[in-house]
Amino acid sequence: MIVVMSLKASAREISDVIARIRSMGYDVHLSEGKERTIIGVIGRGRPLDRDQLALMPGVQDVMPVTHPYKIASREYHPDDTLIPLNGIKVGGPNLAIIAGPCAVESREQIIETAHAVREAGATALRGGAFKPRTSPYAFQGLGEEGLKYLAEAREATGLPIVTEVTDPQLVPLVCQYADILQIGARNMQNYALLNAAGESQHPVLLKRGMSSTIEELLMAAEYILSHGNMRIMLCERGIRTFETYTRNTFDINAIPVLKHLTHLPVIADPSHATGKWEYVESVALAAVAAGADGIIVEVHMDPEVAQSDGRQSLKPERFAAMVSKIRQLAPVVGRQVHELVGEQVGEHD
Amino acid sequence: MIVVMSLKASAREISDVIARIRSMGYDVHLSEGKERTIIGVIGRGRPLDRDQLALMPGVQDVMPVTHPYKIASREYHPDDTLIPLNGIKVGGPNLAIIAGPCAVESREQIIETAHAVREAGATALRGGAFKPRTSPYAFQGLGEEGLKYLAEAREATGLPIVTEVTDPQLVPLVCQYADILQIGARNMQNYALLNAAGESQHPVLLKRGMSSTIEELLMAAEYILSHGNMRIMLCERGIRTFETYTRNTFDINAIPVLKHLTHLPVIADPSHATGKWEYVESVALAAVAAGADGIIVEVHMDPEVAQSDGRQSLKPERFAAMVSKIRQLAPVVGRQVHELVGEQVGEHD
Amino acid sequence: MIVVMSLKASAREISDVIARIRSMGYDVHLSEGKERTIIGVIGRGRPLDRDQLALMPGVQDVMPVTHPYKIASREYHPDDTLIPLNGIKVGGPNLAIIAGPCAVESREQIIETAHAVREAGATALRGGAFKPRTSPYAFQGLGEEGLKYLAEAREATGLPIVTEVTDPQLVPLVCQYADILQIGARNMQNYALLNAAGESQHPVLLKRGMSSTIEELLMAAEYILSHGNMRIMLCERGIRTFETYTRNTFDINAIPVLKHLTHLPVIADPSHATGKWEYVESVALAAVAAGADGIIVEVHMDPEVAQSDGRQSLKPERFAAMVSKIRQLAPVVGRQVHELVGEQVGEHD
Amino acid sequence: MIVVMSLKASAREISDVIARIRSMGYDVHLSEGKERTIIGVIGRGRPLDRDQLALMPGVQDVMPVTHPYKIASREYHPDDTLIPLNGIKVGGPNLAIIAGPCAVESREQIIETAHAVREAGATALRGGAFKPRTSPYAFQGLGEEGLKYLAEAREATGLPIVTEVTDPQLVPLVCQYADILQIGARNMQNYALLNAAGESQHPVLLKRGMSSTIEELLMAAEYILSHGNMRIMLCERGIRTFETYTRNTFDINAIPVLKHLTHLPVIADPSHATGKWEYVESVALAAVAAGADGIIVEVHMDPEVAQSDGRQSLKPERFAAMVSKIRQLAPVVGRQVHELVGEQVGEHD
């Protein structure tokens, strides 16, 4: 940390700041300019609160020089974290393609969709059983019934399941069915939920909050990591800006930035990022070109009757066309789309 | 709802949209211009999803004409909701002055602060026992121990307690100690928590999410209201913008707007809105001038050693000076600051 | 400036950075921690580009420790700048009340409005002759004809004129008519215009750009100040955020912050800040309570037929009621609304 | 336009609104629901101001149903506009690759850079002679001298010149040297400049303002188009958001959205979008994958000594590597990078 004293700080104020820093177990390096004194904090002492120093008389500013996240940082863990998923390792050369409806609406719907996305090349199936909705009057998901249908869809297709959990109490239940716990954008700073997900030791897909900075996303991951749960995929799904033509603004910059700052895999969600199906393919291709480790996309057999997010859901044939383009593009950035080999589980039942 | 057909919509597409709307139990009013047809949806039918219509061939746009919130709306409930608090009614002429530390740090600290803010004119005491912190390594609050100290402070001063709950499982516990449950900005769309708070029938102070629209704040209130819990105070605490000089940007517009749209009381939090104590008084006065029903302010006996939010905490004497100015300003906007009468509970113990 | 070296910076990289800094005429203070080296730049040398240092091998970050603005800074000019306007000094105890229509629409309209706002207590008259409009097809103002009508209104009422200039070429023309040049939000970083306004030595009302930071506003003022033109009033008129219910989000924090950072007066524009007349009074009162040196408000005799901004214009009687409330509120924050004394110029002509 | 009356609007208020609409030459379509009346405005009358209707008693809301831009709209001009540039047609299958330094710093610098980017595959050369800078104390460009050096660089390499103009008075001068006038982000709503650029009939590269919506960008283009100047390339260069890790947030969504809404070509600027050279390649690839018609990139021979924007400038070899990747990626989205054939102009002089 660096403490910048104000122009008119007195010698007494400066020595008080130094004494405080030393009292916490740190060394001090003094840089006395003609106009202003700057104090560097050195070594490892007891936790030093930036605010506390900032309030001392004569202090103009206190500036951190390191990231607040540790385990998530590539500085401390240079190698990419790889997370096994249906025969590939997310974070490695194979792209993860996660697809499915916004919400599980019925047993038939989810099984039919699972087959459709598997054929088109999906690595995993997404589908919400517990839906966070802006309105209390909107469809809130099928709950545990939905989880059961997801498990059936997995059995029928072999696709692992990604599904959202919104309540810390429900983490054990959802873990019984899900291969990957999704923590949604609205819950990115729901620390009770992050702690529960950390303790579960279950793989997590952690979505960036709609107005969370990249650093806050990494701090949210740090909550999970601090429980020893290292299997986290970060998900960029668009941020809130002044632009209202699209549902969110996809922060494409965040993809190379995250790959630079952290070892965790980064998944892109072009469906929520745009909110309109006609722009999903372009943004999905962009995300892969920018270095994403995979995508998560909403696919619905019949978007016009979807109970939620129909506006941004692809039909299976458009999804298949998109995957085919991603397959072509991937090698340009050193990636590939894994071809599932062998019999499709349950296909001939 | 109004459905705007595109320039090139065919007669068939128009009749399909009409048929869909009618099939849901609505009437239709057709407005056929030279260039384009517009379809009005009339009456009350089954829930009609905007997205579903938007996806039908030939549809350009679908626009709602009513608010999505109902019970929160002043249109349906014109009179101000009044919430009793320590002898005043929040939402009426008396301003609520809620003050105290960010976090309960010790028994002595909270009791001493409670006395100090009571003397300066506070209506209620704030203090966090469960603290949501960006970093998993930061002080997370004293938990139930903190709640107990808060209860002691109430006993000593007569001040009712406002304290945050972050986990739906903890709502019953926190209700045992708190007079008002605070739901923090990060949890504004934590629906499991909103539902638990609604079911508790306990008064709630609901903070606006840092990037939530006014409409989303009202929808979050609607979650609580839909459980029959009408005692909600909304809290504007600043929103996230591109400006980084202050911690947040206080949305002063939101105060008259909320007073116009809803019957629920509106409280201002100038501490989080600015993040720097030197601007708190100006913004508190502004909030009252704009029509707020009260303020919630961070006060610490010694901000330089506060375990959190010291940078934005007022010392008791500055808080007292601020309340005195609010007292002078209030009558200009038809308000007053209630003088507590009679013995201060516990003062001479 | 402070240069933070990365964890793995080599001794050679460190000495290269030091050599570069010294070659520009600065001294260096070295702070060698166990983990990382920090280099302070001391003294006054040739302009040192932050980017250039940031690109040197081994450098992690470069942080400025001073503001980039100089003449605008209160650090270098502690006393408030006072700008004479119609018998008051803007920046002193008397509040400036600037009012009038968005655009000059006709001779009669501007003269009638001038009388109305003068009676209600206005210090100066606003009105646009050159209007920047989002659409090329919208009314663009009356041009020089509008300026002439403004001059007639000044003659009739004694009110000085505030009017916008949008083109550097037109600065000399507008100076012939206007008492105060307005530079609008869209032009806050139109440097050709800022330079022309600086050279004119005419008083300037400089509006904050809709997405400009406080620091950028002060840098824009610095352009004008660098020409020796010290008579600048800054104007907070709302910034662009994700909230769309109001036209802009009024940054009330900016008022005390600007008063702290600079000696220049700060004017609030609640009309553009809200975009809806029903919220103008609340925000105007808030701005005064927060420490603004005055307000600029849109007033129209008949908003329903206004050629622009009718939605946010007050009728004269509402404006008068608002001024009366401001008059009551002002003393709470050590201000007053000046009573114009003596004959109203031209009233009995 | 659609006028939504409020729940409690009286019959008289409704008939007044209808009379006003008819008086402007429009027809009216009435949709009388059980709760609320909605009035559709039909046909073509005199310009009807949304604000004026919104202010009439009983009116709740007024909603436009068409875009405010006309000539820029793909609805009115379905075919892509193609703009010839150095043997390719921007907007067609060949990608435009515009590269060069932020600012022209010297004759040698710009000529050397021109050769370097030409060899790497650039279609045109960028370089600023008039630089808009946040600080009045920063390097402001070489002015006309810089234009002359650009012309020499064109002569030496055959590369057409893209350079910024910031003052309407300078448009004729800049047109003498530039092949394409650049209008920068800060000037996107400088209407005097847009009009001057429109009148010049010179091709224009119009950058999106840092907080301008997509619709405002199209309205700015409409200013130029309304002068009959159809040769406009739009440029997405990142918008301002709460995220500060990167200089701006590149709005990748805007690329497919603009291609959908308008016939004008869309160029991406990954340098300003990120502000850090290490992320430029990823974002450039993403932009092409999303459908951009080209890129404009900052390249400097020695970024560490660049007088501006060094932090975001690529060295020529990195630029060449990036173009090579774009060349591979382009066919996936139906594009290509043109190979310049024949002698390089001036190479053997």
C-alpha cells in the first residue's frame, strides 16, 4: 500500500501515520519530495485497513498496489485450471458448448431439447429448475420436479447438467442432480450462497453480476476458492450500461482480461448478453475469437411458447448452424470443438 | 400491451397475432395506418408473455402500457403507507433518523454509539451483525453475538434496531432481535431472501441494488408485498455509474420519482451514496429537501479504527450538527425532526 | 507519480526505469519491499508521460499522485472565485437564479417570459438561439435573430442573458449579445470551442458532459482558464446512467465534491437533470441544500406548445413557487436569494 | 406515435388530445379498453412533438413506433452502402484494415510507419494532425505540418489517409490532404462539425461517442447524410461504463445490431476500446467474427516513446501477426483480407 500525504501535511502528521503503520507490523519506506511525502508500506503485518489510514490527518490518498484476490490470481497460480466435463477439459483446447432452455418446462421438453443440442454438438445441457424472476407473478420454475427431469435428460443423452441454485439451503439438493451448479448474475455477491457452493466442493459456473467489475467477479470466485473448491468456471454474460437496444452490453474485453488475470476458465453467455436471438451467433463467434473457453446458450424447441427468455432463445437448427461455424473458427485461435464419439446414450432405447 | 407490426407484415401475420391474443382471453383493437398496423390488447386474460408475441412473424415491437408492479403502485393504493417507529410514523411528517456504526464491533462500542446518536436526535439504531463483504478475508461481523449487543443497546437507549439479514435461513433468528430487517443492496434481487422477509411479516428496509432501476426496486418490494407484508421502507443508497470520485452516485431524482410512483416511504443513505464522510451532510440535506422520509447514516465513535466503512462514517459531533441542520431545513418541505420526550431508557442505569 | 514494478521485475528493468525518469530531469525515491519495488518520481522535470513508463518492461502500474488540473484547483487557489451578475456575485452568499425557455421562439415569447421570470425572482435570463438537436430535422433555433430578441428582452427587463454557443466561429457574434456564453453538455470536450471561449474573455457557463467525470469537467475548465479567462461557472446537469425513468441522473454528490476541489462557482440544472417538470422543484431544492451557488431552470409560458424541452419546462407560477421555497431554504445553508430593488427596467415602457 | 391515456383521464381530456392530433393533420385510431384509452396517430401531418402531447392533461405516456433516423435506416435503403478505398469496397467482402500512429509526430515517423503497416496488409493509414486532448497541456498535434507529412506518406506508399478534423473551420483544409475525414468520439454530437463534414461531400469515418447510444450514432450520421453525403463509415470504439480495468468497454453487440439497422459500413477500433495493447488482437478478432467491415488500429514503431496512446499501440510486428490471424478468420464469416498486388508505390524511390 502507498500513502500519499497532502501538500500541507505536518511533520507530526507524517510521523503519526508512520507510527500507525509500524504498529501493525509493517516497515515503512519514505519518499520525501519537495512538495509532498509518500509513504510505502512494506512487508506482511496484521490486516491494514485502507480506510483507517485514509482518515488520518494529513493523508490525501491511500493506494493499493496488489490485487485483493489471491487464490484466483494467475500471479500465484500461473497454470490454467482445467475442469473435466463430458470427456473434455474446460480451460484446455476443447471448447465447452453448454446449451438448453432457460427453464425446464416439462419432462418432454427437456428430453427433446437435450437430444437436439447433443446432436448439434453440445458438451452439456443447461436448464433452470429454480428461476430467479424480476416479477413475483412470473413462472418461477418447476423446482425439484425440474431437477428430476434434468436427470432423466442426462440419462437419455449422456449430457451433464448445468442448473442454477438460488438459495444456500437448496445447495445439497441441487448437488444431488446437477453436475455443475450455476450461480446467477443476481447472486454473484450472495455470500451465503457462495459459501455454500464452496463447501459443496461441486463444480460451479459463476456468472458475473450485471454491474460487477472484473475484480469483483474474481473476489466472488475467491469466496468459493477459499473453501478449497477450485472447480470454478467464470461466465461473462453482459453488463448493464446506458445502451438499451440490447438487454445487456457484452463485455468482450473481459474475456482476454480474465484470461490474463486468472487461471480459471471463462465461459461466454451470448444469449443474456444480447437478449435477442438474432445477435447470439455473432456474439458467440466473437467470444470464441477473443479467447473464451466455451459458451452457454439458450436453445428452445419453440421459442414463441417458451415460458421465459423466448426472445433470446435459438431454435435447434440455428444452434446447430452456429456450432458448425464455431467449429470452423476455433482452430484460428488454437481451439477445437470436440466430436462426441461412440453411441449416444439412450438414443436407441 | 401494444403490438407494433413491421412495415412489411402480411395480412396473415397480422391475423395470426390477433388470433394468439384472443386465444389468451383478450380483446383486440386494431389501428390500421397507411404504413403499419398497431394492435392494442384489451381486457384481462391469462398472463401474456411479451417475448412470445415479440417473436411472432411480422411483429416489430411489443410495448407494455402499465407498470409490472401492482401492490407497490400508488395508482392502486393512493395513500401513503405509514410505518410506526419509536413514536413516529415513517412516511408521515416526522423524519426517520437512523444512525449507528457500519458493523457491531463490541458490546461497549454499540452501546456507547447508541447513546451518542440518541442524544443527537436519532430515531433508531443501525448496526450490522452479519456483514456482506467483497473480500472473504475481511471482517464478516460478529453474527448472533452482535445481535445480542444490539438488543442490549436497545434496552439501554430505547432505540429500535435496524440490522441486515443476508441469508434466508437466518431470517427467523434476526427477527428475534431486530425491529427492522435490512435487506442490503447486493441482495435486492435475492428472491429467496425477499420471500423469507415477506413471510416473516417483519418491517423491512429494502435497499436499492447498486445497478437496479427504480422499477426493479419496486418489483423487489412487490415480492415482499405479495406475502401480505406491507411494512417496507425503500432506501436509495446510490447507484453505480462511470464516476469514480465518489463510491456511488446518489440518485437524488429517485426520491421524488419514488414518492410519485409508490406509497411506500423512502429513506436516503448518504453514507454509502458518497463513501466519504465530508460529503455526507450535504447529501443528507439534499435528500430531505427532495422529499425523503428519513435518512440512514453511519456514525462511529472513532472512524480511524472502524473495522469497516470508516471512510464514510461521521463522528457523533458531526452527526449532531447535521441533525441540527436537518431540523432547520425540514419545515421548508413540510417535515420535522421529532424531539424524543421523557426519560431516556437506561440512561441513568 | 509512482511506478509500481511487477513481482518478477529484474534488477536491470528497475534500473532502466530509474534511468528513464532521471533522463527527464526528475529525482527518484526507491522503496524496495521484500516482494516488489516501488519508485517515486520527485521534483519537476520535462512532461513525463504515464503511458510511456507503463510500457517499460517490468512495470506493473503507474499512478499519478496529483490532479491533472492546475488553475482550476482549490489547492492552488483557495479562495472562491466570485463572478458579478446583475448585482450579485455568483459564488458568494447570493444564489444565482437563471431562468427562461429552452429556445427563443419569437420576440414576444422571450420578452413575456423575461418579465415573468424577473418578477418571480430570476437573476438572469436563459434562452437558446443556436440549439444543438439530436435530430437534423428538429427545430435548430432562430440563430442571430434569436440573439437580437434576447437583447431586446434584456433591455426590457434588465436581466443579463445566458445563451449557448455551439460553433467556435460564432463566438464573436454571440459575445456581442450574450452576458454569459453557455457551452452545452455535448460540447464540453469540443476543444476548439473551449479555446475560442477562453480567448473571448467572456464569462462562461460550462455544462458537464453527460458522461464526463468530475475530473474531465475540471480539465475542460482548465482549457478556458489557460487563456486567462477566469470567469467560469461549472454546471451539473445530470449524467447518463442505466436508469431511464428520468432523462438523466442528477449527480448531487458532484456539488459538494466540486466545491471541495475547485474555487469556481457551481450551478445546478434540475430541468435537464430530470427531464420532467414535476421533479424539477425537488431537485432544485436538493441542489441548493447540497451547496450549489445557483440554478438554471427552463421556464415556458405554455409548455404544451414549446418547440423543445416542453416536458421539462415549468410554467411561470410554478417557477415562482419554487423560488419562494428556495428563498426559505437558503438561510439553512448560509445563502439567500437576492431581492431586486428599484424600478424594473422597461416595465412601464 | 401512440398516446397512452392515464386510468383516470376524463372524456374531455381524451377529446382534447384527439383534437390536437387532428389539428396537426393526422388521423386518429381509438382503442378504448375497460381501464384505459389508447390513441394511435396515423398518417403524415406536420411535425408532432412528443413532449407537447405528453404534457396534455390525462396523458400518461407517448411512445414512438418508428426510428427517428430515415436515410441511415436499412428499412428505407436495404442494400449495403459500399465505399471505395484503395482498391476495395468497404462494406463488401474485403475487410478494411486502417492502421497507423495515434498522432503524426514527425515526417520520418509517419513515413516509416506507413511502410510498415502497408507491408503488414493495411488498406489505409491513420494518423492525427489535430489531436483532441483532455489536458490543455498535452501535445495537441502538428497541425497542417502533420497533414503534409501524411500526404508524403501516402505518396510514398499509396495508402489513403484517414485523419481527424475537430473544428468546422478546418474541414476545407483537412479535405485537401485527407482521403477520409475522421470525426472523433468527443465530437459525435458537434453538429457544426457534422454539417461541415456533410457539406464537404468527403468520405467520413464517424466514431461513436463514448456514451452515445446506437440510435444517437445513427442520428449523428443522419446529420451528414441529410447533406447528401452518403459515404459514411460508422466506428464502434468502446463505450464508457463502470468497468475501469480497460479504458472503455467495447460494445461488441453494436456490430451485428448496426449491420441490422443500417446499410452503412461498420469499422471497429480495438485500440481505444481496450486502451491496452495486449488485448487489441483478441478484440480485433472478435469484431471481425461479429461482422465488422474492418478495423482501425493504432500502430507505433516504438510505443514507449509515443507522444500519445502508447499504452494501446501495437508494434508493427504484432500488428502483422494480428492481420495474419484476421486473414485466417475472415473466411469463416464470408470475408477476406485483400492482398495488395503489383508494385508498392514509392517503394523503390
